[in-house]
Amino acid sequence: MAALKYLLIKEVKQFKANPFLPRLAVVFPLMVMLVMPWIATMDVKDVNLSVVDQDRSSTSEKLIKQIEASHYFHLKTLNITYEEALVEVEKGKSDLIMQIPQGMERDWVNGQPVEIFIAANAVNSTKGSMGSGYLNNIISDFSTELSRQKGEVAAFPVKLSTQFLYNSHLNYRYFMVPALLIVILIALCGFLPTFNIVTEKENGTIEQINVTPVGKGEFIASKLIFYGVLGLFIFTVAFFIGKSVYHIAPYGNIGVIYAGAVLFLLFMAAIGLFISNFSITLQQAVFTMFFFMMTFMLLSGIFTPINSMVTWAQYFTYILPPRYFVNIMRSVCLKGSGFADLWFDFLMLFIFMAIMSVIAVVTYRKQQ
């Protein structure tokens, strides 16, 4: 019992003496409990809606205002053609299109059935299906309300015709498999270079490198190249599994996907090296990398639509590179987008990769 007592005292002192672990023990649970529930939500809201109002009547205007009054939708465009609205969806500016037919008010007054067409962007199958479901409920409630105003018992007959774009069968695998490929890259290509350098520090082998003429740039470049190639191999294997097992093949050029993957892999390898530069023990490196991994996965739109997050979190995602690679993967796989459509995402990935690589080189302390 005496030995156990002193061992416990040693552990407490050792934990308190570490400048990193006590802070992490406080900050990490606070982040998880206070921030993550606001981000990782399955509630779909702030859905961007384009309305094609071919009726231009007081009834259609009331319907649009009722939709706007809900917290689920944000009216993006109004009174445009269906072709123009479809372009907005292709650019990712709109999630849903609602087309109100000409003569809707006349048919409603005469008790004739009215058909309202809804087209949903199903690249995110959850958002597409739930968003169209919310819209269906609002239209049904509006129909019932109009009936009560006329003294009718039954609601006016409304036929809702829904089309899901890019993922017509709402196959969840088409949405999740590209996301899981990104999760694999975040986990492996971030952890592996981190573990490598920290393990070298603990084993003392990195001291042998420090006394050689090898420069900091050469040392970090060798790590980036090696783990970039390794990451591409892992990505290729995972991509082949997705195609063979789930029959998921990209509609667009696979070269566009690999170009984005190279930039993202180099960024993840660079951030792993950056973390290892400031980590003394493997334990520190693991916890720090895990924190970044959780942040990247929950705030990049992999699982939760970005528009459904709180406002500050939506702005915060712009400084997270995974956001841009997620958009590249899903746009190419499901929509067939090319470089011309995704130039901004590639530009942001390149900027983040270059900045992080420079930081990894500068922060590496090569002792003589």
C-alpha cells in the first residue's frame, strides 16, 4: 500500500508538471460539451430555396411569405425561370426549387387539384429529403388554412411532385462513401507523420538527424513527400473498395478528385508535422491530433450540413481546408463538376497547404 501511495503521488506530480496535459484535460471536454452540440446537429434549417412563381397571384405570394416565415428556409431567388433556378442549384447556391404553376389561384378557388413541383439537390441526401419534406408540410398546412377561410371542411387537393437531383434514389451510400474517404485521409495522414517524428524524439534517433548537415526544409520535405505518396496509395485502395463494393463511380473526371486529394494530403501531413514539432511525448501528439481531427470532421460538412450550423460556426468553416475538399469530392462524384466549377475550392486548398507547409518547416527546431 505504501508503494501504491507513492506511485499515485508520482503520477499526480508528473501530470501537473506537464505544461500541456492539464490544459487539454480542461479545454477538450469544454469544447466537446459546449461547442459540438451546436455544430453536430441533424436538424436541417436555413435551406436555400429558389421559387419559380409562374402564377404571380396573391395566393402564391401568401404561400411564399408563409415559407419565408419558417426558420427552415432562406429565400434565395424569386420569380426566375426554372432553368435559371437549376443553374443556382448546380452552383451550390440553392438547395431546393419550388415551381408554382400558372393558374394556381384560379384552380384553388374552383376546387381543382393543383400540382406544385419541387426539385431537391440530393448531393446531401439527408438535407434534400428533409428539406423537401418540410416544404411539403408547409404547403399542406397552407392548403388547409385556405380551406378553413372559405369554410371548407377538407383541404384543397394539392399534388406535390418531387424530383431529387444528382441522387434520384436518395442512396445514403452515395453521400457517405466520399465523406468516409475524407475521414480516412484526415485520420491516417494526420496521425502517421505525427507519430513518426514524436517516436523518433522518444527513441532519440532524431538527435542523429539534428547533428547532420541535412537542412530543415529537406527534412520536412522528405516527410511530406513520403506521407503524401502513402496517403495517395491509401486513398486509391479505399476508392477502389467504394467502387467495387458500393458501385460508386464518379460522374466527373477522376483526375480532378486526385488533384484535390494531393493538396489535402499534403496539408494533413504538414499539420501532423507541425503538431509533432511541439509535442514532447506521443501522448501529447495523440490528444492534439485527435482534437484537430474532431474539429475537421464535425465542422467541414462531412456529417452535418454547414447551413444547418449556428452562424458563427458557418463562418468558422471557411478557415478549415476539409470544407473545400468535401465539396470537391461530392461535386465530382455526384454532379460531374470540373476544375472550372471548383476553382475556388482548389485555390483555397493550395493556399492552406502552402501556408501549413511553410509553418511546419519554420517551427521545426533543428538543434546543432
